[in-house]
Amino acid sequence: MNRPLHRQPSCLAPVLLLALSATTGCPYTGNNGKNNGDSAVNPLRIETQSVVSDSGGVITLSLDVQDGERFQVVQDDGKGGVVFTDSLTDPSGTKVLDWQDWQTSKYSYTEAVYGAKYANTTNWPIREEDGPTRGGTWTFVGDTLKSNYSQKPNEPVDITIAYRKDADPTHGAVHVIVAYCTGVDSDPEVVRGVEAAVATWTQIWAAFGITLTVDYAEIALDPALPNTSDGEQAYQDLAAQYDDHPLIEVIGDSIAGDLTILGETSAIPGPMAATQITAVEVSWMGHAGGNGNFSDGEIQMMGETMAHETGHFLGMFHPVEDGWQYWDYLDDTEDCTNQNTCEADLGSNLMFPYTICTTFTSCDPQQDLSPKQVGIMLNYVGVE
Amino acid sequence: MRTLLSSGLVFATLLASPPTALAGPPVAAPDTITAANGVVLTNTDPVITAFRSRDAVSCGSLPSDPDLAAKLDAIAEADIAPSWVPMRAATCLGELYANDARFADWVGPWFSDDDRGGLAVAVLDGTRSDATAQQRLAPLALAATGRWAPILARHLR
């Protein structure tokens, strides 16, 4: 399903490219007769530019943000090079995001400051308390890097900046494309299991005010999926077919030839722009088990995996990592420090890192989210 | 991943507590099963716990065990939730123990059993970097019939 999108031509709200060596001009020229720059009637506006990093590998962008708008910057290298977010500075000159604050932190905030192959996504605000955004000119600084993370000068990068302002920031809607790899949807049992799991995922998110609209598609891809972070042109091609930047959930047999991987997101957060890493992958086989048939419990587990992995894509980290020494940067998920307290306090959380099973055959549901975890998802610009 | 160390710390804490701290409701005995290969599994086994992770598990970083190969076979054959626990055990069996003398006896039957065909796919995936093991398993995969046949074929490297 393609839904209409009100795009604001980038020439109407120009991005000031301080280190710009080249641009492709203004690719979006239509405005559906409604685009007047007023975010109240234009909930999503998109700007795209092609830039080249400077001799130091630096990309500097000026963002024209309106009061209360959320925004997302996607740097797309497109060739598997590393792109990195250095900093984000608000109109008052305050650096609200600085990579140096997070490299050795015990708290996880955004993977944008760790760098990523193919595409790097910076979504702002991240937490509820990071917003609402102040209108004015924001400055984004990114870098193009070699695989050893040294600077890569004069590297072309496609930039997509999405801005969104909502009438009701307490609720959201997400359009999901569930895409079956070649041949997977010819197995009725797999289709039954996937559709039931999607229903579970829908219920989990609905409880927190996020409505899913789901459509099914096929993607011409071997069901033995690659890692999402390795980049796949088919993901970019599929995402580009839709105007409303849906969340792409790909169903395959396995991921990276490894059935120890149940599901995988490309990044935290992932890009809403169409790139080679715009996808979340789920292995149906890992959930169906040795007999390949879905029990009710397995359907629940796969629904939770879908919600968990797409939760990563929208920006949520685990509330605590294995080892109990690293946490998300939220003050309403306990910074627990041992297994017992972590399981007691956070074991029912959707983003807890492992399932808790009190018997061999019975595992506890993990479908809770804290208000600030929900806030992260609602701040993701791809959420309407 | 929960570790042997963290489990040990909990146990040590219980031992060090005064007797009154141990009073209270009786603690249920751990859920145990004995696998066909004789391995006794508990629901809180560190290897099972590691496999219950929602995110990826590295076969190379599993908790140590005196006979991890036999334990992996036992877990793969057992009815353990979530369903990915046996699948991960089969994958790690293929990745770590394809040259174990018992390997063929353990995994061979999976290739001709509709109820365990997923384990056969998992073990094939586990041997994805071992051309010799893949060659040994290829005749079994290509001889499979029914629902799993096309899936096994596409997981041969």
C-alpha cells in the first residue's frame, strides 16, 4: 500500500551545506498543492541532498527546524563505507549530542555515535526529556571514515533529512511491510505463524499507543538472509517503492547462515530513508523449531521478537546488558547490577536481553515497556 | 548472558547466610530431564540459559562444560522452550563438533525425520564454514524428501 506523502521540496527549505562540494539539486518538486511549510498541515517533510565530505572527512549540515519538530538525519554512503555522527548542536549553541560523551559510557543512547557501514541515522529528540525541539538552525556534524575509522576525505554521501510534527505526541502509527523472501510464503504453515506473530506484535505495541498498519509483500532474496548491517540492495529497492517510509520486516529461513540469530536490526536507530540497511530481519525457522510448526507459545515468542527487534530499529536499547554493567540511558528502567534483581525488576520488559523460562517448556511473557521507552519510539520520525 | 560465575555467587551467598535466612517456603527442586544420550539437563543449565538470549549467541563463547558436545546433542533433542534453544544447540553442534566421532550418529537421523528437519537445517548452517563437513552432510540433505527437502537444499553451501 502506497500512501500519499506531503513532501516539502528541499529548495523551499534549503539545507545549508557548509562543507558542500556538490549537490544533486532539488529532487522533489511536487507539493500536492498543500505544501506551504506549515508543519501543522505538513506532518512530514523530507529534504535530500548529495554532499561530499571535506578534506578532513567532515560533513556539516545546517537544519532548519520548526518549533516542536522531530527530525532524523540519514547519511547514506551507499558503498559500505563507514559514516559517523560527530555532534548535534541546537540553535542556542548547546551541543546536545557529542560522540565523545558516549564512546566509553556505561549508558547507551544512540548507535549513531559509534559509526555504521552504509548508513548512519541520527534521530532527535531521542528521549522525551530531550524535547520538544526549539525552532531555529541546528548544526549537524558527521564524518566519513575508512574501515579502520581513520578519516576518509572527499567522500560522496547522500543525505536525507526528515522532519515531523504531530498534533498528538502521545500516540503513534507505523506502517509495516512484512516481506517474505523468495519461496517462504509458499509454505502455509510459515504464513500462518508469521501472520499470527504479527498480530501479537500489533497487540504489544497497541497497548502503548502505537498502531500498526501491516501489508505483506515478497522480496526477491534468498531466504538464507545476510546480516542486516552488511547491506542489501533489495532492501533499498523495496523501501523506495513506498512514499511513507514504512518499517520493512523481512522474513527468511535464517540470518547470516546462523540459526543462533532469531532476528536482527541493522542499527539503533535504523534509517527511515530507503538505504541498503533499511530493514529488520526475522528467522521463522528459529522460532518454529525442529518440527517447523508453530505452537501458540512459539507464535507468542516470534511476535515478541518482532516487537523487540523493531524496538531496536526505532531506537530502544536493552534496559540492561548481560553482565549487568551497561544500561540504557533512561531513568525509569532500573540500573540493576545482578542477575536476580535484573530479572525481578526488568524480566518482563520487551527489551530484556533474554527470555526467562521457569520450566523447560514455559517462558514468561515479555511485553512491558516503561513510559520513557515508549517515548523513544514515539520520537522516532518514522512514527506518524 | 548469565555466567557460571554469577550463578556461583548466588550459591555462595546462600551458603553464607544464617540458618534463619534459609527458612521459609520450600524451594522446588530444579526441573530436570535425562536425554536419550544419558546427559542430565536442568532448566537452569548455563548453556540453556545462554541459548535463551533474544539476540545472537556465539557458539565460541558458551559456558565451559566437561562434555559440551554431548550436552549440545541432548539440548537439541529435548523439548525446551523457547524453540530456538534446541535449534541453537544443533547449530553449535555443527559449528564446534562436526569432527566428533559421535557427530554422524547424532545428527544423521534429523535429515530423514519431518519432526526434526529444522535441526538438520540448523546443523547444516553450523557447518557453513567447514567444507569437509558440508560434503559429508550433502548426501543426507539431498536425499531428504517432503517439506524440508527444498529448505535443506538451499542451506547447502
